[in-house]
Amino acid sequence: MNIRRLSPDWLYCVSDRSPSRTDLYYAVETALIAPGIVSHEAAHLLACRLTGVEVLRASVLNPFAADAYLDHERVTSFPADLLIAVAPLLCNTPLAFAAFVLAPAVGTPLLSIPLYWLGVCFALTAFPSVGDTETLFQTAGDLPGPLRPVGYLLATPVRAFTAVPGSAGVAGFVLFLFLFGLTRP
């Protein structure tokens, strides 16, 4: 019997099967970087609200899955689509920077260690995923004729970056190192 059918939506990840090693890996990963995942999805939500795109469903933290997500209505505007796609970079980068600036300023390890951890969480989850950018070419193609090349010019590097497996994680690590180094006295 599958418990999933009998459970409310917030228990959708419960089932009668034993968790696999992959499930356990994702549970540990989610626990370690949860603040970054939440801020990443909140950035998408904020961008949706700012652009008038209706949010249909969200799984901000899904501990036994490879992703968290925010389902929204189909976006037909390229500027809105681009903003929604890159919103985590625009939000998580300043959050990570602020955490790294505040960490040494608090003066005690008891308070600075959680701030460093938050900075790492925000930096590691700052970049958009492949799913975040999947409609950019479609909405760029819907732009009026003279603006279409500009749309493709903006969409191509963003989509190409996310299409490379692991690029967001590696870039997040580089961002962490850069911001951490930038905030050292």
C-alpha cells in the first residue's frame, strides 16, 4: 500500500518504501544547505510576484529529492522569464556577502560560525538551475522582430551555463570563495 495516496500534500514524500542511499544523500544535502535552498526558491517567488506571474505550486524543501521547485503559470514575457530565472543570483549573492561581512564583526565564534555557514549556503545556491532557464529561448523567440536578437543574446549564455551539468554548484563554490576572500580584512 502506498501511503502517498492517503497523505495530505505536505506529506507527499512519505511512502512505504525504504529510503535509498540517494534519498539519504539528498536528505543530508538539504539539511546542510536548507537556508540557501529556501532563499533560492523565495527569490523565484519574489520575481514571480514582481512580474505578475501566478505561482501554482511550490516545494521549497523536498528532503528526499534532487530538487526543490516553484511551479508557476507559463511565462510569455522574456523580461519576466529572465528575471525569474536569475532572481536567486540577484538575491542570494547579497545575502551571502552580508553574512560574510557580519561574521567577523560579531566577534564571537558562537555567533560568527552560523553566519559563515549561512554565507556558504547562500553562495552555493545562488546560480539558476537548468530547470530555471528552460523557457528562455522560447520567450526570447516571442519578442518582436528587432528585439529578438537581443533576447537571444541575453538568453544564450544563461541557458548554456545551466546546461552544463554541475555548473551551478561549481560556480556557487567559486562565488563563495570570491565573496569570502573579498570580505577578509
